[in-house]
Amino acid sequence: MEIRFSLILVGAVLLSSCAEHRLIVQRPNPDGETSIVHSSAFLLPKGQPRNVADCQTNLIDEVRVKTNFGQSLITVLTLGFYQPATIEYFCAKVPSGEGSTDE
């Protein structure tokens, strides 16, 4: 009984440790390039370093912030002083000058 409970507990921890947050614009314009940045947030008094998307058009279509089990484990082991994550920026293509923006 105790081994079964331990396996269930370990399984729940492994399955629940991945997270993904998505930010999508209201009217997406996909088909641009993708830029992936590995972020490392430290608990520092001077603030966090900025992560910049490498979009040649300066237009962003979607942003995804992901953490996996290893990143979550590092965050827990360092008591939140170090918080790694993966950030994906999906760039938007440049809208054409022709046509109308009315729907």
C-alpha cells in the first residue's frame, strides 16, 4: 500500500511540473520566423535581465513561456532564487499594403 501511494505521488509530481503560458494577439498574422530564448531569472535586487525577441519585422504574433520538470526542480531546490524557463517568440509577417482592415 505504501509503495503504491509513493508511486502515485511521484507520478503526480512528474506530470504536474510542466507549465506553458501563451500570449496571443487578437488578430494573428502568422507565418513569421520563430525565436527561442532560454531565460534564467535570478532573485537579484537590481532586477531581471531583459529578453529580446529577434524579429526582423518588430511584430510579434505569439509568445509562449514553458517550464519543464528539470527547470521546476531547480527552482524548488534553490528556493526560488534561480528560475529557468524557455521563451518562444513567434514573429508576425509584415501585413500587405493592399486591401482593407475592415471585417
